[in-house]
Amino acid sequence: MQLGLVGLGKMGANMRTRIQEAGHQVVGYDPRPEVSDVATLSDMVAGLDAPRAIWVMVPSGEPTRTTIAQLAELLEPGDVVVDGGNSKYTDDHPNSELLGGNGVGYVDCGVSGGVWGLRNGYGLMVGGSDEDVTRLMPIFDALRPPGERANGFVHAGPVGAGHYAKMVHNGVEYGLMHAYGEGYELLSAEPLITDVEGTLRAWTTGTVVRSWLLELLVRALDEDPGLAEISDYTTDSGEGRWTVEEAIRHSVPANVISAALFARFASRQDQGSPALKAVSALRNQFGGHSVKDTSGRSFGETGTPTT
Ligand SMILES: O=C(CO)[C@H](O)[C@H](O)COP(=O)(O)O
């Protein structure tokens, strides 16, 4: 199948490779000519046979809304657009209506897996009509991990459901990372524990708290013993806030997720928390998100896997 892919950043570029490796043809567009397959968005559209499928993988908010508005001008009835970024789910209906006015379908897809998704596959949470989702299944199958479709892929509901599921996923991510961070801090504070990293490494196998995030924490400690180089200053890109807003709307007592979000805010006021160093190191490990070193300089991409 052919796919137009808008946005060839650290997620989009890896997704292009994975989709191509599954035998599909990708025409990628990015404003940076050195990574783009075509010069303009309209060249990308012109390079695809109708009916077209276009995947948008650009930062959420204005960049995604603008891209979708531009596509609405360029596409034809029967085409379909996927927003694979971390958009707020409330953006999905306006985007869907804008495109639908011209007979263009719309699917929202939460994508999890960070910079490791190229080799491990991406977890996908999809919202849209059965017809649009079925049509895009070859692309979803190329991106998701191998094996059972239900492990790593869900058609969670109508338009908006994919981004809602991804928002909650990211809220859970905040809570998990913070719990590991607190555990790391407590182990580090206790003189009885003479091998903190070894204890965390032991937890990665057999225990009830084993997980990929825990493996990444051990990896971060291997690369930076004692997390000496990293500041606890931890940013956020919105999903945690939206999860807490939704918890309030539904009167769900989201104690853990809101505490983890507020701890990130505190990290920007009062630096020096080992738990937040761990959270910051984990964001860098799984997503290649930029972090600060102890002198306040931003750096990133150290989590990019070499395999
Ligand atoms: O979607 C992701 C992982 O699943 C991103 O890496 C995540 O959005 C990072 O979020 P934040 O910047 O708020 O920590």
C-alpha cells in the first residue's frame, strides 16, 4: 500500500523505515529538505494514487491543526488522514469535521514505543469508523509489534477514542515512572542497601514490578551511575495535565497520576530530587526527550537505541 507521511522527526522517520521494511511505499514530507522525499506537501499529495492515505506525525496542537487544514485543501473525497501525534482528543472532532466536509476520512491513532518502536514495534490505540480503520490495517500491522494483533493494537472506539486512550496511557506512564523514581530514591537513601543498581536490575526479572520502564531505569543508571549528570528538572508535554482534567470531569480519584504531575512542577522550582532525576532519565531513555544536565544545559537523544 502507499502512504503519505507528514513529519519525519524522531518518531516519523523511524515509522517511515518500519513501514517501508514491511513492503509498503512511503512518500514522506518534512519541512527540512535533508530528510524529506518531496519539496512540498502538495508534491507529496500529487505523488500518491487516489484514494490516498496520509499519516500526520507532527507536534500536537497548532502544528497538527495547521497540517490538517492544509491537507483539507489538497485532498479529495475518498482519501483518509490519520493523526498519529499526541493530540488532545478534543481536537479530533473538529479535524474530522473539517476533512469530512470534503468527503475525506479521519482516524486518530495514539502511538507508543518512543524511539525504540523502530525495532520493537509500536503500541497503537485507534479511533475512527470501521471502514477507515479496516482500510488502514496494512499500515497498522506494519507498525505494531509482531504476533497477535490484539497485543499492541486496539480499535478503541469512534473518532477521539484513540487519542483518549493514549492520553490515559501517558497518565499511567507518569505514575509508573514516579513510583520507580521514589523506589530508587528510597533505596539510595538507606545505608543497608549497598547495591542500588543491582537491586533494581534484580527486580527486572521474575518480580511483580518488572517492566520495560524498569529496564530503562537500569540502563540509565549504567550510562550515568548515580544519575550524577542529569538534573531533576522534568518537563511535560500535556498528556498528564489532560488526564488529570479528565479525572476531575469524571470524578475519578486519580491520586497517583496527579501527584506525579505535580511532582514534575515541583522539580522546576526546587531542584535536587533523585526521584525526579530518575523520571527525567526515563523520559530520555524511552522517548529521546531532551533533559537538562546539572548545569542547566538541555541535551537529548541519548536514549536513541543503536540496534
Ligand atoms: O507519548 C509518549 C510516550 O508514550 C511521549 O514520549 C510522551 O508524550 C512524553 O510525555 P511527557 O513529555 O509529558 O513526559
